Amino acid sequence: MRRLYPCVPRGSLASAIRRWAAAAAGIMAVGTLAACGGSPASGSALAITLYNGQHVQTAEAMISGFERATGITVSVRSDDEDVLADQIVTEGPASPADVIWTENSPALEYLQGKGLLARVDASTLARTPARYNSPDGDWVGVSARVSVLTYDPSLIARSQLPASVLQLASPRYRGKLAIAPAETDFQPIVTAVMRRYGRARALSWLQGIEANAAGHTYPDNETIADQVNRGSVAFGLINQYYWYRMRAELGASKVHSQIAPLAPGDPGYVIDVSGAAVLRSSRHQAAAQKFLAYLVSRAGQQVIANPAKSISYEYPIASGVTTLAPETPFDQLRPYPITIAELGDGAAAIALLKQAGLL
């Protein structure tokens, strides 16, 4: 989820660039909701600061409900989750952040490994199935996405798509494949391939992908979805909700691409978990814990479930709430069986991507 344009809706890269100038003033300091289209603190006696790696629209909708329910004001700094995690490490105990909300678990596991996260209240953790929470109880799972292929049927038939992620390295797909290797969403797939096939084979796989995607290596999943939809490249690997968000933004009549899953249980068929944590250094522990509790409450999960409210298209995973979006039901997904602990902090995946020349 490598975004370089904080405080803007997550659409195509081009639309993000057009909105960059309007957002630039808010990037240099901890922004309030006013910097991202919401309400300022207005002198509230109780406020928390959120480091937000989630989509801005989703965060705004969630924060609006939380503020109404609790009277606690939330100030926001939005950026890539890896940027925010590194910033928290740099800031140490002086970090102004009370909560971090990411799109992927490795950033949270990285901070947990540094001893920078507080334990989440047990009642909050209980709202999300344990397999989607921190193994150590230091962050809570909020929502999920799944990796899919997006493709242009005029350039490649569904029957010609790879069934396995390993086939992305096949010479038959040279010049047809799009990837975003710098995306934090790509790291769990690399980790899954390493776990299933070993490091040496994973490296060879990445080198084949580099050759096949020459000329179609993009900075983020939004750009992959956009370029495939424009007919610039045959297919690419993304998380499913980028395609649904694009369709909502453009309108169904302007979306010519489609999506397809990889084979059930394939290492490229991975569920990514978005989660949130309270910083150990937070000076507002009780209020920060309330924010986490709201994220996984029925009211908070309904924000995730209803794309009309949040343009999320992610899967709610807590409090028994299910998505209202017209996509494959979460309980019908058949992903590769890899745990949060096995996904780890992403360091091994990043090292392998660098060795393959993709970073």
C-alpha cells in the first residue's frame, strides 16, 4: 500500500497527483481532520492522535462515528503504513501518536517487535477471531482483503490466466504482467511463496517476474488496476478491493477489466489483515483503547461493511458483521493457510525483493 499522497482519496495515481497540491500543506505536521476533510479539535479537552495508513475515506467515516459516540476528538496524520511505522520508531517515546491503523499486519508486527505497542484490552480482542489478531495481543484485526488477478478480457482470456502465483514467472506472460513490488500489499505474497517453496525458489520466481513485468512495474495497486482497465497491460496482481473501489469511482460502464482468483490454497491467494494498535508511549491510553474498541464494534464494522459510507470494499472481520458489497463472501474464500505470526514483519520479503532487483 505504498502511497505517496497522504490526505487524499485513494483512486488512480493520476487523480492522486492532481490532489497533491491541495494536501501538501497538511503533510509537514500532524494534521487534524480538517486537513483531510473533517473537523478540527475545536478546543476539545480530550483528543487522540491517529497515525493512519488506511484509506482516508474509510478513516474519515470511522472517525466521524467514533467522535459522535464518545466526544473524543481525533487528529490524523495519513501516510504509508511503512512510513508511519518507521516514523514511530524514530520518534520513540516522544511520538505524538496514540494509535496506528494499518492496512497490513507486518507493519504492526514490526512495531510489536520493537516493544512499542501496548496490550489491547481483552474485551476488544474478543470481538475479532483470534487468528486475525496479534499473536501477542498487541494489536487487533479490523478488516481484511484478498489478493486476486485483474485482467483485460480483450487482451487475455480468463482461461489463459495463471492458476498459480508461480506461473507469473512463466515466459508465456512476458510483457503481459503488471506488478507493484514496492506495495506493502505485495510483501505477504512473497512471504507465502518463501514459506511454501523456500527462499531459493522464491528468488528465482521474483527474477522471472521482474523480466515478465518489464515496462509494467508500477508504484501501487491503484495504478495496476487503472492500467489494466485502460488496456495498457493484460493483467496484474492486486487486492480485490482496489478493483471495486475503481468501479465505484469510475462507474460500472467505464470498467472494462474483470477480476479472478488464483487456485484455492495457492500461496498467491493471501488474506491481508488491516489492524490497529495503541502506542505504549501514548499519554491517552484509555481514550486510545476506546478508539480500538470502536473499530471492531458493530457500529465500526458496519462502516467497513457499507461501501456507500466508506468506499472501503474491505471485509469486516469483527462483531459478526458481513460486507454489503457484491463480492465473494468472506467465508467462501479459500486462501493459502498462513498465520499472522508466519507473515511476520515482512523483513525477509523486503530483503528478497531487493536481492531480486525489484526494490
